Amino acid sequence: MGAPRDVEVRVLPVPEALVTVRTVAGDLAARAEFTLDVVDDLRLAVDEACTSLAALARPDTKLTVTFAVEDERIVLTASVSTTGPTTLATDTFAWRVLTVLADDVRVLAEAPSVPGEPHRLALRVIVERRRDVPLADVLPDTGTADDTAPAATVSRLPEPPRGAGP
């Protein structure tokens, strides 16, 4: 059985509850047959996004995370109700980690309709299925590369047919 296409999870915005969201993210990506590296990146990105939002959440609210599993990517949107900041700081270590792990990260905010009421603060994170990764992105730059050599890529190995033995 494949991965569900759309999933929504609601948890308290506390560290103990975030493990559930990470587990769901990892399970969805694995069932959709994303590579183990992408599964790990997604789990870590979910953790960073949810932790950042949980720190700003109102005490009486829940962290809502939706996952949309597509053929070539997983889109997650995490949101909380808050009366604090209307945006997330993008000059933090957590933000840097999140933007390295994900292919696209956006802060979304919904202003309250009445002044003083809570508003929604959200992060939309996209992690794409990777097929070919430039070798330069995998190996550290030693400063000794021959700039005249053609660029190499690392390709995903073809998957064996289902039911085939080792």
C-alpha cells in the first residue's frame, strides 16, 4: 500500500508531541518510496519547522501540520495560533538548518480580523525527490578540482523489480 496523498496532524505545541509529527513525516516519505536521505531531511526539516512555531504558539492552541504527498515532492504546512510575532526570524541557526534541508521554505501569516485577536503563523516547506545530484554537492571542495573536466553526477540506482530476490 502506498502513502496517503494528504494527511493532517494536530498536536500540542510541546517538544514531547513533535515526535509524532516527525514519525508521520518519515512514514509518509518512506511509503512514497523517497530515498532514505530525503526521508531523513524531511524528518529534520519537520522538527526545525515545528520547533520554531511551537516556541511562538499560544498556550491554548494546537500545532497543525498538513502533508501533501506528490509524485516528486512532499509539501508540508505547519501553523499555530499566536499573539506574538507576525513572522519568524530568518537570521537564526534554526532557519539556516531548515533552508539547507528543504528545497523551498516560506513563512506565511494570516492577520487577525479584529485587533488583539490571535493570528495564524505558518511555514510551508517543500522537500523534493532527488534523482541526480551534482558530485560537487556531495563531495567537499578541496580546491584542487580541474575546472576543464566535465561535471559528474551521482545517479540513483535503478530499483530492482518488486518481488525479485537478492
